[in-house]
Amino acid sequence: MKKILISVPILLALGSALFFGYKHSAEETQKDYIHYDWAKNKLWDDGMAEVALYEATKEIYGKSRPFEYVYILVKEEFNKAYRVKTDDYSREDLYSVMKINKFCRVETLAYPYHFLTSVFMHRDNPESLHKLSHTSQEWCGTTSKQFLEKGNKYQYDYMSYFDGEGSGQAKIEQGPWFEDQLSYSLRTLNFTDGLEFDILLYPTQVNNKAELPKPVKAHVRVMKSNPGTELEGLISDLIQEPWKVIVAKDNQESLTYWINNTYPNYILKMESTDGRSLLLKEIKRDKYWDYE
């Protein structure tokens, strides 16, 4: 039998591809409606985080609940060994991600719900989700979920207090976006009036269930906004030439975002047909981890 020899560099390249998942060439994967260098701006290298505070609503038990939602966006260095933020910046296996942390406490008549969602995007590809984790805590129990790139799939690990779910592991396809990355990925669009494109979209993971997500088709449309009528209640200093972005799902649900056209393209407002909403009240750059 003829032996096939493979050089060390090729083996390393193959190992990297298996570790992170197969990536097509830039020509095959890049889309003209995405600004792929969006997160390479020096703003994200200042050692601080963008901290945004929203007035929000969400339906729980059939009733719209008002609450405050905090969105945090910051660049982090991960290491390949654990795929978490590194403590050792001299390592040779580091890579950059953009972390979006979303935290809220939603009051109901009897007890509160706590949700923390962490979305990690590749810094050099604002449509490519690397990792997503979510936890919910309320008086009935705790649910946790994680989606992590593995090969050309996402490995889905979950732990739920619901019967029929419990603890387990599954795999789902890479390629579809997660709804929970929209608040980041939509900021990186090459905004033009009339821009339209289609995506596959996994549903939001901000809940206390651990169901296997299934993607639906969604159509994204960008248009000029009328801030005078559509952005009432927003601090005027935050409004800078906003765009209106509609994400219409095939299942009849839709989300509408209002996004500044001026970098770094803040999410000003969001409305969903399922009762969720966001309205930006305050935004700043801060070292939120540096307090007592």
C-alpha cells in the first residue's frame, strides 16, 4: 500500500479547522451587506466596555412586564484551550472575540426572573457566532444552555428543570444566525436605503426552556427612519441619522430595530410582534468590573 505523507503545517491547519469548524474562503463567505472590519476599529482596544441601559418589556404569563435591560459589548481575548477569556496574555493560542452580555431582572406578581445571555462573536466576522450561553433563574428552578462551535456544527449542552428536557447534549447546524446576535450583527451592516437580504434564524434563547432550536427563514430590509414619529421618548442626543431595520420571519413574527448610522451604530430601539421591546436610555464606555 502506498503511504501518503502529510507535512506538519498541513496537519496543524487541519487541526485548527477541526477545532474551530471548517471555514470557507473569504470570497465564498463574505457578503456585501456586512462590514467585516466593523469590530477592528481602535475603539474596542481602549480596555473599556460599551454599557447600554434600555427600558424594556417582555411578556411572561400572558402579561407585558416592564424592566431594565443592560447590554454590554466588549472585546476579549480567548484562548483555544478553554475558549474563555484568558488570564495569560503571553499565550500563543489567543484569538479575539466580541462579547455581548445581556442581563435583566423581570418582576412578576410573585417572584422575579433573572436572565443572563452571553453572545461571543468572532472579531473578524460579525455574522459568525462562536459561542452562546444563557442561564435563567426563578423560584421554580434554573435552566442553562450553551452553544459552542465544534467542527461544522454547534455543540448544544443544556440543563433544564423541565420534565422531558433534563440534562443533555445535541448538535445543530452552523450557518443560521441566532436571534440573540441581531443586536450586534445588525450594527455591522453596510447601511443603504432599500438593502434587502435573507437569512436563516434560530429563535431567541432568552427563556427558561431547553428546546432544540430550529431555524426559520427571515427577510431583512433596511430603510430610512422617521425619528420624529418612530423614536418618541428617546433622548434626542442619542439619535444620529437612524436606520430602520425590519427582520420578518416566515412564521409571521417580526422584529424592528432602529440603529444609528454613525459609528458605532447604537441600537436605539427594538420592537417585536411577540411583545418584547427596547428603548435606549443611557450609554457609556466603562470598566464595569472595576468597582467594589
